[in-house]
Amino acid sequence: MRQDRRPLVIANWKMHKTLAETRAYFVELARHLGPVLATSSAAPEIAVCPGFVALTTAVAARDEAFAGVRRDLRPGVGVQNAHGETTGAYTGEVAAAQAADAGAEYAIIGHSERRREFGEPDALIAARLEGALRAGLVPVLCVGETIEQRRAGEMRAVVDGQTRAAVGGLAAPLVERIAIAYEPVWAIGSGLAASPADAQEVAAHLRAALASAHGERVAAAVRILYGGSVSAGNAGAFMAEPDVDGVLVGGASLDAGAFARIAESARG
Ligand code: PGA
């Protein structure tokens, strides 16, 4: 990652943790990270994305556990999806505006599990992303190819298409606020992470595509993360790559100690 982009480290809990486990997690996270955040000027930006029902519990637990840490250095809380409309007849959905009202600051959008398991198409993902921006959240757009697409040499075309469909229509100042997570589908939850060189190649490619579509300034500002079997053992190597500005962590983020070690490795 480059010095002028603040590293972003995100926990995606997926469908895990009760309210009691949520509270315990933040106590544990503060025990590991509190001293680091209190003394470090180079602290990474950290966000934890619980399930919707634990959102307000997570916000309160974060505030309590990190009370001794400067507000702008405390971990943020985010959601794993959000609807683009502010209100409406969308049974089972949560609006980005509702998530923001409950204290969320980030929204994962277009995760491959949403695309594949729940059939979310590009147009819906674009609307969700725009809604997240409108609500003042930092959207984290997930893109990535399947193993079949990689074998067919379609990796670049897939991530380009997914990125263009989601951000193509947005004005430059909005694009700057987005983070993009390159998450190859075959690496998610498989224990088979991409290599740091692979992640760098795709991140550099995405940055070049952003530069030609939205200008150099935007491309230099957007944070591009890697996700897919990130662990305390490999996170540092990903973030040492010049175009990889952070990590999106699933399984390894469920343990507060492991997630804290991942966040600490952002400092190099
Ligand atoms: P994983 O998940 O770290 O468990 O591979 C990453 C993700 O799905 O965001």
C-alpha cells in the first residue's frame, strides 16, 4: 500500500455471533488493539461488520470497549449488505439509511455470496452502492472471478465488468469514497488464498481502469483491498504490495485476537 492511502482492514462476520458473543468480541479486540491505537499515529482504519441484529449492540460495545481511544481511531462498524432505497415495501431488506441511523459507517456491497447464493445482479448492486453513498456510508464493493473464469483467462474482464456496472455511472467525488475488495471466489473460505503477486496484479489493473474511466486523482485515492482466506500469517504480505491497501477478512476475523494481529500487520 502507499503512504497516502490509509490502510483499511475489515472484518466480515457473515452469519456468525450472538449478541453476547458480539459484546465479548469488542472487549477482546480492545484488549489487543487499544494500546496500539492509543499510541500509534499510523493506525489503520478498522471496521467490523456483524449481522444486522447485532449492529446496535456492536456500536455500543465498541464505544464502551474503546472509550479510552481517540474517536477517529476506534474501529468502525459496518453492515454486510444494504438496500439502496431509503424506505419502501422491501420485505426482509435493511436500508443503507437505516444502517447509518443505527451507527454503521461501512457497507459491504456485492459480496460473491450475495451474487451467487441470492442472485443479486449487477444493476441491483449498483443501486445498493449508490444508496450506501447517499446514506454517507463507505461502500466496499466486492468483485472477483470464479475458478472457471480464471481458467478461461477471463479474470480481468470479470472484475472490469463488475466494477464498471457498479461505479460507471457515478461522479468522480463519489467514486473516491468507495473501497473495492478484490475477492476471487475460489479463494473465499477455501484456505487457498491468492498469492500477493496475483492480488497486486489485479489491484493494479483495477486502478488503471479507474484512472481511464474516472481520472488519475480518483484512481490514486480509491482503496483496493484483497479478500479470500486472509489470515494473521499472510495479511502483511498482501498489504506490502503497492496497490493493495487493506484486507477484507471472513473466517479469521471471527477471532478477535487473530483479527487484531491482521490489523496490526497493516503497519508493516
Ligand atoms: P474468508 O472470507 O476470509 O473466510 O475467505 C472472505 C470474505 O468472504 O469476505
